[in-house]
Amino acid sequence: MEDFMLPCLNKKLFGLECFGCGFQRATALLFRGEFIDAFKMYPAIYTLLLFGLFVFASMIWNIKYAYKIKIAFAILNGVIILVSYFYKMSFLF
């Protein structure tokens, strides 16, 4: 399955991982049932999935305060992605 994954253009050109590096592999690990390894690969995988499910549900049903919940999910995911990225990068140097 990993033979068909898209390579990270940022990593190929500059040698540094991007904020999304690991998402494809984490998704593949989820499909294989390796939930802890998926979290270790990309810590925001679960909150991003919840965010996607909520956005999809808000398209179908009228959810009260949906806009505010989406903003909160976006901020939460942004913080998790940034913290995990800088944590990962601190161990590379």
C-alpha cells in the first residue's frame, strides 16, 4: 500500500518535513487497525477525522452553533499539528 502513496514535495525539495507529513501513513495504519502507531505517526489524525465527520454531519443536519464548533475544531487541530511538528523537528536537529 505504501508504494502508492504520494511523496512529500517539501521533503524532496528542501529535505524538511511539512505539517502534513505522516498523514497518509497514519491513515493507512488506521485501516490496518494499528491505532496507537497511527497516533504516533500523526497525532492530529483522530481530531482531524472527528472534524471531517462533524463538517459532513453539519452539511446534512442543521446543528446549532455549528460554525463555532468548526472554528474550535480548526483551532484545536492547528495547535495539535503545530505542537507535534515542532516537537518532531526538535529531535531532528
